[in-house]
Amino acid sequence: MVESEGPAVTQIGRRLAVHEEEEAFLVIREGDPEDWLARFDKENGFPARAWAENMVRVYNRRLALGSAGSPTPPGTDPR
């Protein structure tokens, strides 16, 4: 059995944020731009900012509500 030094720290409860770089928008853990979770490249007219901001908005809203429910049903606009 492995003994821990204290309660486990989970990353799940941390808010997300958008961090802009020259070639992409990154979805990061708030306050930690080195710990990115998703990358949306700015190329070929892809709406990278919108995708990153939407991911952050949906996640943070669910986090605030304490929702552990199912993901957004297909065909639903999460905004």
C-alpha cells in the first residue's frame, strides 16, 4: 500500500482559460500557460479563437454548476 503525504490534489476543479500564441490559441489551466490541454491552430481560416473560447466557456460553466452530468447532447448549441 502506498501512503500519501496528504490529500490528493486534483486538476479537475481548476478553471480553464484561453492563451493566445503566434500560431495558435491554447486552452490552459487558469494561471498556468505551460499546462495546456488543447491547441487550436490559426490556419486556413479555422476559427481557432472561437473554438478555444467555447471549450473554456462550457467547461467553466459546468464547473461552476458542479455538474458531473452527461456531455452536451449532439445537435445542442452549448452557448
